[in-house]
Amino acid sequence: MELKKVTPEHLLDEPHGSDDCMTSSPTARYVDIHGTASSKVLQRGQDFWDKIYGKISRRIMSRMDRSGTEDLGLTARLMYGYILSNTNVLSPVETSYVLIAGLIPQDVNPQLKGHLRGALNGGASVEEVRAVRDIVMEICKASGMRQLGEDVPGGWGWRSEVATL
């Protein structure tokens, strides 16, 4: 509640001046959770997933489902359905940029490669995706991240060269 007190009203994720959550929420989260069939939201997420991953989307989801825990595929379906595919605030391309920015510091090249290509599938240009990657790399380096040796057991950085287009 303390954060809400100091957040500018136009940034609050709630209806602005209306008691009707079903029609005035800027993100439509309330509608997704309480007013839309979950099957419809999950299908929207599947469509978003398919657009990002293209012809390999089924194979990737199948691998997640067989990864040793059913929760990985479930989590992806819920995340894409209820969060990432919601384009009321961010466009699909902007969502891809956020994902790229989150994956680079985690040193998860396989996922990063998919999302670099996924941004292109969503309509971004090669130049835009490279610019996002470069800016994120600069931010990471400014915060102390660096290339780590393969034999270094831990640290703040990357084990291998960070994926690019």
C-alpha cells in the first residue's frame, strides 16, 4: 500500500475514476481473470507464443512439457496467456524488448536467441533488436557484469558470448 500512495495516479493499474472494473482498467487484467473464459486467454497466449517462436513453437512447448516437471509448460502457458499476450499496455514488439532485457543478465542464451528472433517475428527490425540488445549490454556492463571464464564457478556476468542476431 505504501507504493500505491506515492505512485502517480496515471500509472496505477486500476480504473481511473470509475467503479466499473470491467470496462475501464487500463490493462484489462480484471477482465482477463474475472470476465473472460480461461480457454480464450490461454488461446491468446498460445497465439502469441506461436508468433514469437514460429515454426519451432510446438517443439519448444513439447520439450518444456517433457522437461521433468509439468509445471514448466504450465507456467509458460499461464505467463503467455495472462501476462505477455496482453497488448493493452505494451505492443508485442515492446513485450519482446522487455523479454530480451530480462534474459541478457540471466545468461540464458538459448532463450535469448529465441526472443531475439521472436522480436523479428513480431515486427521489429534487425536494427531495432540489435539496438535493444546493445543498450541492455551497456546497462549490464555499467552495473558490473562482465565476461566470465568457463571455469569460474560463479560471478556477475556471462559464461559465453551473449547471443545476437
